Amino acid sequence: MKPTVCLIEEDINIVIQAKRILTSNGYEIKDFPNFEKFVLSYRDINPDVIVLDAKTIGDDLQPAITFCCELVGSDYILLLGIEKYHNIHCLNESYTSKNLLVKVTEITRECKSEAIEEFTFIMRNNEVIYKDRLIKLTNKEFQILKIIVSSLDVVDREQILKCIWGYDFAYKTRTVDMHINAIRKKLQNPNIIKTVYGKGYLYQR
């Protein structure tokens, strides 16, 4: 079942962008131009996350936050367009669609993320956000990609084997090649990881 995100936002351009990136990554979005319309409809929705734009709510922000806290709990509310508000998750005015996806993913899955280069690594779920897509990896694919992206130099196969499989790993290094190819396919970018023959792998910045 898809997590449901209620978006309370009057700016149609923001709504379009938010719906595009969130729906393409497995979320169901219900949008409302003001808080009053949300209050009239919330009983039929049962939201997992409520996203509110501070400017849309205006002077009634605190009552709106109190209402939403009683509905889903403070941990499942995201406030847009504001730097900080008590213990509520916030994104300031300079947020991007990718920031929104990362934050909603963290809230719904209660996990930490780490941004490295053009990737956001979602730790608990072996997922990465790359080019506005949420991509599921296996545990070993996730670890391999993180090692390679984190390195400024070529990462050799032996280093990957030791870090992920341990020193006593007895299979041929072809296993690493197979995981690299799987990563390239999932990222839909065959050139993102370059094979440096005789040495290992290099992330193409």
C-alpha cells in the first residue's frame, strides 16, 4: 500500500512539482489549496504524512500544527518555507523537489540519509535518490556504490571484497563485476562507474 501524503499548498507550481516527484517514487498525494479544505476531507484519507506550507496557513499556523499533531503525531508533519518550528520537521524557502523527497522518505521510513556527490543514501532501506528517482538496491549493491562514490580514486576489487565480504571471501572477483553491472542498470547510467582495467572502479564525476 502506498504511503499517503497530504499536501496543503496554494502555489500550483509547487503542487505540480511535488506531485511529480513524490508520485513517481511510490507515494499517493492528496493536495489542498488551504487548510480548511483539508479539515473537511481528512477523515476519508488517513494520511501518513502531512506537508504544510507556512505561507499558505498564515496566521493560523499554530492551531493548524496542533490539529495535525493530534491527527498523525508531530513526527509525521513537514512544514515548508520556514527554517525552524519547535520540534516539527522543516524545509526552508530554498528547498528543492529532491530535498522534499528526501525529507518525506525519512519521515515515512524513520531512517537517516547521507548525501554524497549527486546521491542521497537512505541508510536503513538500501535505497538511493539519484536524478530525482528513489532506487532500491540490494545490501551489497548499496555498500559497493557508497564505497565507490565516496572515493576520489580508483577502488580496486580486493578492497571491495575485504570491506563487504571479509578477508576470507573465497570466490572470484567476477562477483564484484556482476554487482557493478546491476548497479549501472538500476541507475540507468552505464557510464556512472568506470571500469579501470587491471585496477578497479572509478566514480565518474
